Amino acid sequence: MIGDRVPSSTAAASILREIFGGLANGFAFRLWDDTTVALGPGPARFTVVVHAPQTFRRLIRDPSPLNFAEAFVESAIDIEGDLFAAMEVADVVENLKVPLSVRLRLLATLWAA
């Protein structure tokens, strides 16, 4: 079943760059296989550590601050580094609008990888 497939870190990195690459703050994601995806200009002020591909899939389906907060409380993700910088990015992400056509294309990319 497609929902049970484990996304590749290569596909995940591509998706992260497309969704979050335009943000002005330097930060990073570290994926379940230790792949690090640096985003934004300059050095990463914080890193979001995603422990499992299932968590990544959940966050990409709904990249809202609430979903990230729930994943953090559940220890499905960790934040390493400047927590205040992470909250600044969360404010920007709250207003991030990813068009449905882009979301569908990215999800298709994720499942095809």
C-alpha cells in the first residue's frame, strides 16, 4: 500500500527545499538517516530532527505550526539549537501557502521515490 511505503531521504530533501527553501531564515532538517538539508541563507540557527519517515509524511501532508508542535510534544521531532529562531520560522510557516497543485505534485514525488 502506498501509505506504508517509506519515503527516501533524497525525495524528502527535494520536497523540503521546494516548500521551505524560500524562507529568509537559515535553518536545517536532519532526516531519519542523518541526511541534513540546509535551508535559507547563512548557517543554520536551528535544526529540526525528524526521527521517522512516517513523521515526515505527516508533516508534509500538513506543514502547519500546530502539526509541528504536536510532533515536538510527542518527541517525533526534536529542535536542536536556537528555539527562539525556530519559533520565528514557525510564525512565517503559519502564513505559508503551498498551492494544492504543488502539494499534490510533491506528494506524488514522495511516493514515487
